Amino acid sequence: MDTERRVTAHFQESGLLLDCRALALLSTFVGDSVEDLQRLTSLAEEGNESKISGHRAQELIDNLQKTVEIALVQIISASECPRITYDHLRRSFSALNSLPSCFAAADDKIGVYLDLLETASNPDASFCELTDIKSLLGSGHQTRYVLGCISQLREGQYSLEDVSGSVALDLQHAETTSGLFTENCIVLAEGQMQLNKTFRVRALGFPPLESRMDTEAAAKGLNFFGGIPPRGVAIEQAYDAEVAREAARIVVLSELWLDQAGTLESIDAILTGFESMEEVPPVFVLLGDFQSFSCARVNPDYRIIQENFKALSSVLGRHTRLKEESKFVLVPGPGDAGPGSILPQPPLPSSLTADLRARVPGIVLASNPCRLRYCTQDIIVFRQDLLQTMRRHCLLTPIGDSQSSDALFEHLSVTLLQQSHLCPLPLEKHPIYWQHDHALRLYPVPSAVILADSSTPAASFTFEGCVCFNPGSVKHGSFAAYAPASREVELCDVPDLST
């Protein structure tokens, strides 16, 4: 049932009719939010009218926004992310209300690829005349543009697949755009069909990035990000708060090895510096790994890990202003305690962080990846050593300087954003819970993406308005601070405690 039918039915149950203008306004505002629909109906029932006009509908929306206080900082874990799917036949997005499971059916694995392909080829993101793979055989030597997923159906032979079929690829003479082209990527290939039924690629690129404005127009009010999005008057209030807090910073510290000498002292020095500021950071994002070994590869003593977090609570507890005014978001790394490195990773076990949560009320245990909304900005947080893995599975050498860490980070950022996904690798290379794949989507384009990768130095890059940055590693002497008001990234050095 689409949004308009759901809104109409809900108001009819209360004996209320909607004119066309009212239905359009209420449907756009409600999107997939059941809570907003119930609140609007309750407000409408307080009046005496039996039919809601467009003017009255706008009054109801404005009154609702005045009564609902939206937090300036919201943390959304993977389990709280809305499941939105694109229906290629109806050419529309819709929300799935069923709860995702870690024990999915085989159809869900197919759905992971179909959703990515259909989102890339939806009509609102059309960019050239595309040819289905099944239609290539009759194209002769004419140049064709094909959108599909790179796969390896036979060992050593890469193919391009779409919903109509597959074709073998000849990539020997392919010129590429920026990005890291791996198996499983959605690509736009320009080339010609050969007599041996191979598609010889002349140019290879990713689907162009769809603007956030275009996505929101096509989504018709659906909430892709999660949490409570600011709407109408609330957007203006959130924007004013963002601009007013020009000095606010979101501080990101990655790879905090609490079992290594000097880590707690470095954290203490960083916090001391920020606590002395006139306006303290609203959010500190602390990313794993939180120990120097992988819990999946050794049999760790969890009592020691618990003591390490207790020691961290002592450090955080000494900074009274930060403890009272800031949130501390803990995101696990691939080697931290938990069920494994399958994505998305659940939050750190509460049994290990009990002392930390008791002493610091602003602690939030989040999943990996997770989402952070600050005022009007949607920020994705992801901790994974992804660049090395992507390079290892690259089919073609990246253009430009393939040895520069800054250039490689730019390639990685472009790839993830244009793939609309945080991990565009084959599932056998990096497993994902099939029904939770939506939590790794980068659609619509977020305001910023934190790609914490300890295998490469700190870096930042802005692509099509989205700020991507790697904070580096505290153990290697670096962290980052993001300024939402100016959308600038400050790559910082950990204070030298030896002097």
C-alpha cells in the first residue's frame, strides 16, 4: 500500500476526508512514519471539520512540528535504519515494514544485487540511452552503453550482468574514470559487441552520482536515513542552530588500543585541549579496535578488556564539562569483541562497558557502520580497513598516481559514493548480512562519510558536495575534527607527551 492510500485510509477510520491538496501535503510530510501519521490524525480529530482542506493540512503539519522537539544529535545504529526498496516496474520507492533477520533466505542474497542495480538504473537517474545485455547480440559493431554488475561466472573470465542476461567482457583496452573497479561493482560500459560474443569495452565508469535533491524529490518524503528527520519549520530551526554553533566540532578518534601504554594518556591530552574551548564538541566518535589484537584470532581474556574500558571511563570521567555536554559514540572495529566481522557489526557487548556507561551518561554504543545526524547533516560512520582490500581486488590499475595515499583515498571515496554502498565487494570477499545490507547504503548522498581506515594515513576529499575523510589512527599519531557549520575537516596530530 503506497503512502497516499495509507494516509487516506487512516484519516477515514477517524471519519475525516481529505481533499487533493491536503492528501498531497500530508503524504509528502508523513512518508513512512507511522508515528507522524498518528499524531496528525489526533490533531485533526480535535477540530470540528469533517473534511481537511490543503490550508488546514498545512496548519496541522506546522502545529505538529512545534510540539515535537527534534534532538540536534541523533545516533542511528544499523538495526534502526529504514529498509527502502526501489520497484522498477512501478518506478517508485517504498518502505519495507518487516524486521530484518540475520538468517535470511536465498532470495535475499539476490535482492542485495538487484536493489543496487535498480537504484543505479532508476529513471530519475537516467543519463544516456542504455542497452539491455540481451539486446547486444543484434547490435553489430555499433557502440552501445550498458549498465550492469561485474561478475566472474567462470574463473578468470569477467562478465557484465543485468536483469536480462550476461555477456563476457574484454577489458584489455578499456579506459577508466576515477575509482577502484572490482568485481561486484555496478558500472557503465561503453563498447562494441564482437563476433566471438564478447563485449569489448572502450570506456568504463561508474553511474553518475544522483544529487540529494533529486533523490528526495523521487522518494516523496520517505526517510532513508532513520531517526527523526527535521521537516518544515524544524529544518529552519536545525539550520539556525547549526550556523549559530560555528565553533562546534565532531571529533573522531580511531584505533584506540587501550591495552597499549600511552593510549589513555593521548586520549586524556586530546580531551583536555577540547575541554578548554569556549564551546566543547557536541560529539566524540571513538572507533575500534579497542585492543591491539583481534578477538576473532585469539582467545582473549574478557576480564582484561573489561578493565581496559573501566580505565577509559576514569579518563572520560575526569573531564566534567565533556561528560555533561558531549556524547561519546563507541563504534567497534573489525577485531573487537562480538560475533565476528560480518557487516554490519553490532555494538560492543554491554557486559564489557558497564562501568563506562555508569560513569559517563553520554556514552552511546553504536553499530559498525552507524549513522549520525547533527542538526541538518546526515553523517555516515564506518570503521574498516577497506582500501587495501579494494586495491587487492582491483581489475584495472587506477588512473593517475596509484601510489599516492591521498590519490588512493580519492579513488576509494569516489567508488563508494558512486556505488552508493560502503562495501562494494563480492559477498565471499567480505560477508554481509543479506537482510541488513540497506544499513551500508549511501543513498541518498550523505553530507559526510567518516571512513576510518588504519591501513592508510589520514586524508580528506570532497566529491559532489559530500565530505569524505579518514581520521587516521591515534596509535600512529593522528585524529580528525569535522566542523559541520563550514563543512571543513581538520586533520590533527596527537599531542606529543614526551616533551
